[in-house]
Amino acid sequence: MRPGMSTEIWRIVLVGLFTLFFGWSLGYTFEVIFIGVGCYLLWTFSIISKLFDWIDKGMRGIPPDAGGVWGEISDTLNRQRRRHRRALEKMRHTIKRVTRVTEALEEGVLVLRSDLTLDWWNSSAKRLLGLRSSDRGSAIINLIRDPEFVSYIHQPEFIGSIQMPSSSQEGRLLLFTASHFGDNEIVLVIADITRMNNLETVRKEFVGNISHELRTPLTVIRGYIETLQDLPSNTAIADRAFKQMATQVSRMQSLADDLILLSRFEGAEYEGDGGSDAQQSYPSTNLFNLLSEIMVEAEQLSGGRHSLELDCCEAISLSVEPSSLRSALGNLVFNAVRHNPQGATISISVTEPNAAVSIAIADDGVGIDPLEIPRLTERFYRGDNSRNSDTGGSGLGLAIVKHAVTSCGGELQINSRLGQGAVFICSFPTKTD
């Protein structure tokens, strides 16, 4: 039992005993007991009144002096008040710290209410979007009217980010990323990617230009090497040297061609080409005919060392850019030939699941470590040595495949395990004529 409750019980017992004996001695037992109980209740009500007055004033200052249960209640409320005050101070400190952190960010941060009206923003968001104090409570779609942004911000679940030119600062490119939090509120992060975008543009132009410039000297060198190889006075050592030089020049020419092709795909994506919209402007490409041509070339490359199979209906076609589609599928099939040992089976199957065309290039060869799969489409990334040691590849093949598939509005999926072969699946949306 709590001390205050014990004190209160003893107080009631003493009042009862005192009034009982005093009333009995006077001969007015019940009358004295009634008066004693009344006095105790009046005193209790006065303590309760003082306690409520102290609570109504915000529990400021010292609580009313009272013993027993009411004193313990007032002490408990006083302790709770001190804890609450410390919690408020800690919360204020945390809020100030978070505010200082968000103000130090280069990225803009906006908080939107569930109705998409502006609730709060940091100074970077104010600078990037040109916000004013009067904009608080305004709908974000009234400030950023771009249809792409309006569609993005109305998503029930946010996926990815969108890039948009700034409406308040010409020449500036912004990246918007949104996510839900709290009571269906939205936090919108805005990053200025103008410099990064400019650097990426310079990189693409440099790669494309340098690759074009390499073609001429490499052609000249290759011509002279072929001329020198035909000289009758060559020794065995000279022939071997010229052969190695010719091989390396061919590799450099192949690398330059791959870089030019990759630069073309990246440039098309940067300018907004490709994707589902681009499919509308191309005639249908018959997949059976295209894959048959690729299979013939793959058999020549294999030289009979592999078993190649094709399973494709003759009526299936796609309305995509033909050279991009051929580049993607050709690279995948030729990679399967180059990177798998003699006796491996390479199969191409075409299906039409869920209003899409799926092209799967599968093999039962050496396979790929699943840890390497996320990086396979990076530029110049070459996988496990067991798969690439003898191929002399540039490391650009799958990067080209990814960009080519994307430019056709499709998606690339890779499934593989070491020793269990690999499956490369290209999925394209079906065009309805």
C-alpha cells in the first residue's frame, strides 16, 4: 500500500475513534461523529479545491501542501509536470537540430499535407523553386504545373524519381524524389543535377567524338599491317608480330565501334527518344526472320562447337527500331557462343505473355555468379574470368544490350547461377495495330 493511502486511512481511523469516544463521553455519540465526518469532508474538499486551482493554473509553482493521499497525488502530478517539461525541452532541442540539419542540406526538402498543399520547406527548396512565405497552404500542383510532375505526385505509391527543368531558373535541371510518411503526408526531395547532367553530356560527347576519331588512324594502321604481312621477306618472328598487332588493332576497332554504338543509344535516351512512344513510328519487324538471320551468323561464329536451337512462331513481330533490336539480340546470342565451352546448348525461345513479347536466350554453360549480375550491364565490366578469359571482349556488350532494349521500350532480365547456365530475357510491350 502506498504511504499516502496509509496516512489517509490512519487519519480517518483517528477521526472516527476520537469522535466516537468524545461523543460517547458527552452522551451525543452519533451527533459528534456526524460533525467530525463533516469537518473531515470540508477539509478534504478544501484540499481538493486548492489542488484543482493549481492544476488549472498549469501546475506552475509549488503544489498545495497536503498530506495523505491528496498530498501524494499533488506530488505525483508535480513529478509528471517536471518530466513533461524535460521532454518538451528535449523535443524542442531535437526539432531545432533537425531544422539546422535540413537548412544545411543542398537538396531542397518540402513537406506536403495529404491534400498536396505545402506545409513546410527548407531554404534550399525555397531557392530552387522560388517559393515565398505566402505559398504555405498552396497546392504544389499550382506551383509546378508540368503534367509529368502532376502525374508523378498523384501516385498512390512513389516509384523512382523524375527529372524536370526548373520553372524559375532557366537552364537548371532538377531531380524530384517523393515518399509517403506519417498521416499520408509526403516528403519531396529536390536535387539540382544541372552540373552532373552537363558533365554526363560532355562525357557522352567525348566518348562519341574520340571513338570516331580513332577509326581513321586504326584503319590506316591496319592497312599498313596487312601490307607488311604480305611481304615475302618476312621472318617467322615478323609474321607472328604482325599477326598479334593485327589482332590488337581489330580489338581496338571493335572497341571504338562499340563505344560509338553505346554513345548513340545514350544520346537517344538523353534526348527523350526510345521507349514506348518511339515504337509507334516503326514498321513491324518479323522476329522469326530476324532471329533466323542471327542464328546463321551464330552458327558460323560457333563453327559447330555448340548446339543452337530456335523456338519462335513465324507470325510474331515487333514495331521497334530494327537496328537496336538486332543489336540487342545479336549481342546476347553471340555472347552465349563466345562465353560457353564446346558442347553447350544455346536456345532462343519467343513467347507472348500478358500483352508482351518475351525473348529468352538461354544456355547450359558455365553460368554467372549471382553477385555479379547487377553489374553485368555496366560499361567495361567483365565478369568471372572463367567466362571471359579467352573472348577478348570489351566489356561493353551487355551495356549496349541494355541501352538497345531500353530504347525499344523493353526490359532486360538476367537469371543465372554458376555451373547452371544463364538466361537473358528481353521483354517488349505488344503494339496493337
